[in-house]
Amino acid sequence: MLLQIFSLVLHFAVGLVAGTCLLRMYMHLLRINLSASGGNPLAPFVFAITNWIVLPVRRMVPAIGRLDTASLVAAYAVLLAKHALLWLVAGATASSLSLLTHAGFELLGVVLSSLMWLVLGYALMSWFNTASDLRYFLAQLVEPLLRPLRRVLPQMGGVDLSPIALLLLIQIAEIVLHTVQMQVSF
């Protein structure tokens, strides 16, 4: 029971840090203004959660073009540390390759689940006619993913089906990822 509680708390904390590191990377990739004064309501939160790990990693890992590799490496490192800690606490033995692989699959899973939450938030905010910084911020993150789908999908009676199609594609990607992970594990 205590191991399950510890695992739950650790999974939540690591998921928050890794997901926020990935959000930071994605915002940098899309060239979204990362300053609170620039109208980004989540910038202070993102920096508060990630600066402690991203800034030291950034000294060793340079960016590759617009890709903030330090944030990506930080997210992976946090997930890798979580897996190593859980395996140590559980008394299990694992090879380095196994730990690296599990952390890599979890990183991909965090990317997909984060995208799903962003799309859901964007879709829910679109139901209300209120202009807000959060709605604008979510639109900046999600619109680049929806544009290609809008070119293919027709609007049905004024309803934009692209968020539903994107959610479906994300769920398909999660199924494929889980299947590949199971095959690699055995």
C-alpha cells in the first residue's frame, strides 16, 4: 500500500515536471512569447516548475535550431530518474537499456497525453465567447496541429470537427505506442 501511494505521488510530481518541460519545449518550437508581460498567462508557472532543471541542462546541451533540446533532455532525465527510483524501491533489478527504454516510452506517452489535454482545453474554451489570455494561449498551441486537418475535413453545419479528429489520432497513436512498448518489453 505504501509503495502504491509513493508511486502515485511520484508519478504525479514527475508527470507535472516532465509535461511542463515538454510544454516549454513546444512553446519555444512554435516561437510563442515566453514572457508573462507578453500576455502568456502560463509563463511564470512554466518557469517556476522547470527552471531548476532546464537551466543547468542548457549549459551542457545546446539547442538544435528552434528545438529546445535542454527541455527535452530535462523531461527525459526526470522520467528516467523516476523509473530508476521506483525499481530501486520495489527491489527489482533492471538493465540500463530497460530503464532507458521505459523512460523513452513514457516520454512519448507524456507527449501524447499532454497534447490530448491541450486539445480538450482548447475545445472547451471554444464553446464560450469570452476572449481571454488563456484561450489565446491554447489557440497558439493547438491551431498549428488543427490546420492540416481543417484542410481535409469539411465543416459540418458550422461545426469544426478537427479537434475531434485530432483527439482520435492522438488516441490511435497511444494505442500504437502501447502495442510497440509491449512488443519491445517481451
